[in-house]
Amino acid sequence: MDAPNTRRQGVEAEQAPTERARQPFAHRAIAAAPATAPNEPPARLCTDAARFQTARSWVVVETTVGPDDCSMVLDGSQPRAFSKLTRASISRARTTSANLAPLIWECVESRQTRDRSATLPDGRAVHMLAVPVLGPSGHVDAAAVWAGYVTEQPPTLPVVGVIEWNPAGIATATSAANYLLRLPPGAAFTGLTLPEILAAAHHWDDRTGFLSLFNLAAPADRWTGTLTSSFDDGSPRQLHLAARVTNHPTQRTIRAVVCDITGNQQPQIHPDPCAIAVRHMPIADGHAVALVDLKSGFVHEWLTAPDSPLAGWRHHNPEFHPDDQLLIAQLCFELAAGSRQHANLEGRVRFADRDEWIDLKGKWTRISDGERPQALLDITPLAPDAALIVPRCHVCQHTTKQPGAYQ
């Protein structure tokens, strides 16, 4: 009769009454532990307790499309590519594995930190924590989860950021993502362009795979990769990004969870010397050079002289004149298909509805083949005295002080 009574005590502990729910969490967890170990084979008791003994780190779970379709992107020190929750180290013990998905669901739905008590087969009480990570839109886009004995304190909570891109390629980032990427001060308030974010890294693993998320035709629905930037003292910083697409009735959104993995693994970086050379290439006065991804039509590198009035265009998304939009789209299609290798095209851009159109001349050169064709675009303003510094932008005003600037 002892074993049935013990199991009934465990059920009653899980369905704690209201007065017990008001007790401190540690007391609740201890109260949930049965007085004697369940009627389990000794080998299973030892195995489950041993498995839990190795699960002591935070696990980061992305929840960008909701708690019912979440996946693991970081397990302690190891980056993961949208792995199943059952593969997390925290799921090695059956007790914690059974509570993991419900705990994450509670955390996402409440948008608050949630905890649960559980009991290992050997009778020891554990507690589990799930901490929400809010994205720029206020949704819970990730959760950090940990499990440990009730007598333990969790390790330091990892810094987890979120970046969100709209269909135009403009991103907003949380303060944590801004910190991790070392983005320009104030950039989050105006939105971030692809050149801005990509320029924050010295090395961006699988950039072409990342750009496939923005394809005009057959875009990818998820991507994971590693980027390398620098701390303030110059030492390298490694970040893991896991990006996933969410489709809403009104628009397609890309959300990426950003985690710091510096020092957690030996860096395996193979920098592209050509890409490094391009970023340090001298640009003639009055010119800007852009690298265009032809499958998405997005500029992802923007190069100018440091003091050029065109330098500030890196953190703005231009509006093309309606009469020029179709011509530019057609040219990108022809270059991507390989039917043209070179082209010259004039166009007009502006950065706000009330601004004057700026006439530009563009010289296009197809520079790569294969699955991800690119084009090098040399841009020159047609009017040398045009006002090129973006108005009402303090960043642009501080970047350069050139004739033609206007307020």
C-alpha cells in the first residue's frame, strides 16, 4: 500500500491548493517532493538523476512564431539550429523534459517569468525557470530556461537580443541586440538598414544564406549563422544568430534571436580577403559604391569616403521615383539572369516625402555567378551642388559638414 499512497501524494503535490501556491517557491518545491522515492527500478532512478546532474546551463528557446512551434537555438555554450526541445540538455531527465514545453508556454502567454516545481525519481526536488525575452514589437520572441535543485541559484542570465526586419529590409533591435552588435548610438530609433547591421561585423558567416531570407522569389524561411565583431578593447566577440520568418496577413516579418557565444567554442573563422579589401578600398570623391544582392534587390554594402556627404546614406532607406522603380527592378532581373553584364542607368531618390528628388547616375557591373549573383554599383550625383546630406538627420549632420547640407 506504500507505493500507491506515495503516487497519490505526488499527484496532490502537483495540484497544489491555493494556500500552498502562495508559499515561497522553495517551500512549494520541497512540499511537492514525496516522502519516499517512487516505485521505480534502481537503474532508472540512478539514470534520471545522473542525466539531470549534467543539465545545469541556460537553454535559449526561440518562440518567434508562438509557443506551440518553438525550438532551441542555444544550449549552454553550444549554438543550435532550431533543434527540438527534446534534444536540449535540460530534457535529459524525464522529469524536467515533461515540464519544459508547458513552462515555456506559460512564460510566452503571460509575458512574465514563470517557474515550476518537479521531483526527480530519487526524491530530490528541483525547480525550473523560464524568463521571457521581448522583441522590438513587444512579443515574446525567446525564452531562457534553466532547471536546478531548489538549493541552487541559477547562473548568470545570458544576454539575449532580438532583431526584427520588415519586408523593406529595415530592422529594429532591442537594447540587448544593440549592445551585442555594438550598433551606432541612436540607430535603433530610426531603424537599421542591412548595410548598417552587416557592417557591425568583421565576419558574417554564410551571408548569402542570410540574404536568401529576403529573396523576391522563393525566400528561405529560416537561417542560423555566426558573426564576429569586436569588444571595445579590440578583442573578438562571437555572436550566434537564429532568424525565422513569420507570415502575418499584412506582411512578412523576419525575427532573429541573438546570443553571445564568445569564449564558448574555438572560433572557426575563414575571412574572405576580397570582402576585407572591398571595405578598405578608396572611393573617389563624389562617388559611392554599393554591393547589390540581385535576388532580393537589396544593397548590403555601402562604401564611401569617410567624410563624404553620401556616407550618411548607409543608415537610410531611399525612396525611388515612381517612374524609375520598374526600370531598376527590370535591370536587377536581367543582371541576375545573366542576360546583361553591364548597364548604365539614371534615377532619382529621396529620403522623405517633402524632400527634393536627387538625380543619380548608376554604373552596374555583374560581379558573381552561381546561385547568388551580385552587382557592383558605382553611384554619382548628377548635380555636383546637390544637397546630399539627409535633412533632419542628426547622425548625417555629424558625419560630415559639407556645402549642400540643409536642415
